[in-house]
Amino acid sequence: MWHELPLVIFTIAAQMSVGSFVVLGIIQLVNWNTPQRTLDKVTMPALYAIGPLLVFGLAASTLHLGSPMRAANALLHLQSSWLSREILLGMLFAGSGALFAVLQWFRWGPHRLRQALALITAVLGLTLVYAISQVYSLRTIPAWATYATPLRFYITTFLLGGVAVAAALVVASYVRRRRGGEPDPEARALITRTVQGIAFGGILALGLKFIGQPAYLSYLGTEGSAAAQATLELLNGKYMWLSAAQNILIFAGVVGLGFLLFRMARSRGVSRLLPVVTVAAFVLVLSGEFIGRLLFYATMVRIGI
């Protein structure tokens, strides 16, 4: 499975960048009555990390092609190939997101125009995640040809993207304070509400993961093909420790973050640990999702030859 490392990096980076962008948009919508100055102060630092993250993922994916020049050839079959659509959507999402970031930074154009561009970028990103899932929904690989593939990718998108945004917001706020920035109670309250909301959403996503896993294993057990049975044996045998490590890391990250964040409003001591907690939660969830994606590629057992 290690030879699929470029695709592991690409899919994780792409889904995390899409999730981060969408989560930032949700923050803007939910806090519509908060002054725009405060919203921009809190969310802008996270916005500028999304583009480089996706570009890094796209660059990593070209390593799997053997030569980056082959990416251009992959665009020649848009009508029939999900891989071609994935590459095109990835470039459109990166380009649209970069344009939005530039317009937002320089405050060019009307605010509603920038909002419309942000909505287009979010739709492109969510469509990109679907296209990535369809690349792997192959009928010859029972472990992938199921609803679990797009569901798994979307859970990763929102879970990892949300935790990444939480870490970015908190660290940026911490850096501003360390540089002598004036305390901003409104921004602090926004960050607290946002990270608590992300923690709650992460717990819901974690619940979907844990509910879906038994159903997925049951599907493999009843699918009937030798490939499905071989996959089930791998997951319950050789790779059981990987599956356990994935679940433990994600559980520790999400539940630990949620527990401490919901207590921070009552204790200043807890709030001082917020940067450490959020970064640790991000590292734990990222590590768990990385292991989960390696495990996904390890289940590539084909029907027949």
C-alpha cells in the first residue's frame, strides 16, 4: 500500500482543503450578524493555507503518473473518465479559490461578488470530492464499489477540514496576542463558538464513522465474491491493528478536543491550553485519517485477475 503514497497525500490534501473552505463559509453564514471586520480578522489566516495545501496535493498526485506531463493527457477524456473530471475540477477549485483569496485580501470588487465566487468555489470543491470517490468506485473492487466510498471521503472532508480550521484560527489568534495585539473580546468569543461548533460537528462525524463501519463489514461478508471475502479477512486479520489505530487516534483527537473546549468557558486554565489542544487534535485526526487512507488502498482486492 505504500506505493500509493502520492495518492494518499493527494486525496487527503484535496479533501482537507475543500473541507476547510466549506467550513470557513459556514462560519461566515452562521455568524452573519457579526461585524465583517471581526469575521475577516478571525477567518482570513485559515483561508490562505487552503490554496497551497491543494497545490501540494495536486503536485503529489502527479508522482503517481510517472511524469507530470501525463496529467495533460488525462484531461482528454472528460466525457467518459472520472479521472479526467477529477483533474479538471481540482484545477478549477484551486484557481477559483486563489482568485477569491486575492479579491478578499485586496478587497477588490463588491462584497456580494466575492460571496458568489466563494459559493462557486465551495460547489467546485464538493464536486471534486465526489469525482475523487467515483474514480475509486470500481465494480471490479468490491471494497470500493459501495456507498461507503463517497461517504468515507465526505466524512474525511468535513472532519479533517473542520479540525484544521479550528487549529488555524486558534494558532493565528495566539500569534496575534504574542505579538502584542490588543485583546478583542468579540473575536475571542467568535473563535470560542466556532471551535466548539467544530468539535460538536466532529463528534457527529465520528459517530457516522463508527455506525458505518459494522454496516460496511457486513456488506463485505454478504457480497459473495472471493475478493470481498479476501478483503474482509484482511481487515479482520492482517490489518486489524491499522483499523484500531485509525479509530483510536481520531477518537482521541475529536473527543479530547470536544471535552476541553466545552469546559473552556468555565476555566481560564483550560482556555490557555487551547492552542496546544487544537493542534494536538489536528495532528491526531490527520494521523488517523492518513492511516485510514492507507488502509483504503490496502483493500484493493480485485475480482478475478
